[in-house]
Amino acid sequence: MLESPPVSPTHSYSGVLGWLHALKDWVEGLAEKRFAVGILFGLAFIESIFFPIPVDVLLIALCVSVSKRSYWFAAVCTAGSVLGAFGGYAVGYWLWYEAAGTGVQAYSGLATFFFDNIPGFTEANFEAVAAKYRELGFWAIFAGGFTPLPYKIFTVSAGIVQLNLATFLVASIISRGLRFFLVATLFYLFGEPIKAFIDKYLGWLTIAFVVLLIGGFIALEYVL
């Protein structure tokens, strides 16, 4: 159980990015709550299926707030993400096409919903990822799990092409574990300096994160 933090004075922020600093304080306060780890697990789970924002956002906030528990947060994040990956796999395997298992290749209503509403999850991107799975197998899911590429596209596509489950599991554990434990290690070793850096350059870091996120979507068009 996380210890209750001391009560700190409420900060009042001004300026264009004042809301961003207030949001950061709120998320860091959330890190001290009993249910914070459960939320982290839940977000990691759904991010592997459909949620558009990487779970790294909450993981980093938790590690910033309680750096001594960074490895625990990374383990929870990895477990949630890998279990969620099987949810994405199931969506691809059972629900992506009409009359799954009959050889009919018409997209289901769920597939159309994904194409229309999930950022980066276009029909062209899906076909590109599916082609990479048939070509690369293990390395395709590793790339999706470790890089900023939208992981949900890779988990669903793995189910659609019926990637070997053992390969899928191993690649998911390694790629997601490396990604989240790398974040945890940085904050465990350099928690206070990194926190001070984030507090000082929050606006620029947010812009960089958005650019990186968009870059992951663009990469699906030009890399795959």
C-alpha cells in the first residue's frame, strides 16, 4: 500500500501552459492513491486494444512521484499491456471479418469502427502491418511493442494473421518489458534530477511527446 503523502499547499498556475502544470500535479497526486496501480494496469490493458494514448504517460507520472517504486509500476504496466495484447489478438482473430473462420474477407462493423475512430488505425496501415507479420513474425510484434508505433494495430493484426501464440507472447513480454523497464530504470536511478527537468521544461516536453506520438502514426505510412 502506498503511503499517504503530506498535505501540500495548492498551487495556482498562470500563463498559457498553466493548465498543463495543474494537470501534472493532479496526476502526480493520483500516484499516491491506493487505486493508482489499478488504473495503470487498466490503461495498459486497454491501450493494447484500442486506447489511443500510450500508457507511458501515467507510468512516467507515477515514476516521477514515487521513483523508489518505479520497477513495480513497470511490472504492473507490462502485465497489463501483455494481457491486453491477447485481447487485441482475440479481436483480430474472432471479430475482424464477418463470419470469422469461414474464409469471408468482408470487414466487420467492429473493424470499420476501428478504421473510422482509432487514430492511425487506417485500412492501409492495417494491411501494411499484416503484410509485415506474414514476412517478419516475431520482429513485427517486437517493433510494435518497443517503438512509438501504435501497439494496438500490431496486436489486432497478429490475431488476424493468426500469428503463433507462443511467438506472440514472447515478443510481447520482451518488447513491452524492455520499454517500460527502461523508463523505470531512468527514474529509479535519476528520479529527482529528471523530475526537476520535467518541472522546468514541461511545455517543451509535452510538445516533443505529441510530435513523437504523431511520428508513430506517420511511420506506419512510410516505414511499413
